[in-house]
Amino acid sequence: MAKFLTDKKLAVSILLVILLWISAILWNFDISIGRFNINWLYFVFFKLLPALGILYIFLAFLLKKWWLVLIGLACLFSLFISMFLGYLFLGP
């Protein structure tokens, strides 16, 4: 497992998570498949990033890397972090 997930692959996956986070903030659009509609922001902040956060925390315990726990917690609380940064920079 440790040979399969190198630090370089983990860094690339973290960059993809950052791109997902930024894409949800910058582009807000709806995806519709038939009668099923979902908002991109909702999908990223409430479905995709929390699932990736749980995965990073699980990998942190398997690989014994403490910094993955921080990335996982940032993914889990990404909506609240984004709201707080918006409050700081844009005001109430």
C-alpha cells in the first residue's frame, strides 16, 4: 500500500481537491440528467469533498502521515471554511 501511494501521488490528489474547491466557488451551474437536477456547488461541498475528507483521514491512519488528517479535516469542513473566508474578505 505504501509503495502504491507515494507522496507525489498524494500531492497530485491534493491539488485536484484544491481545484475542485475553487471550481465550486468560481463556477455555479446545474447538472441535469433527465428529471434529476443537481447544483455543482452542492455536489462538491456536501457530497464530494466530505467523502474525500473521510478517505484522507482513513489514509492518514493507514499510512501514518499526520498531515493527511489536516487535509481530511479541511475537506470535511470546506463549506464552513469558505463561508468564514467570505465573511472575512467580503464583510457581513
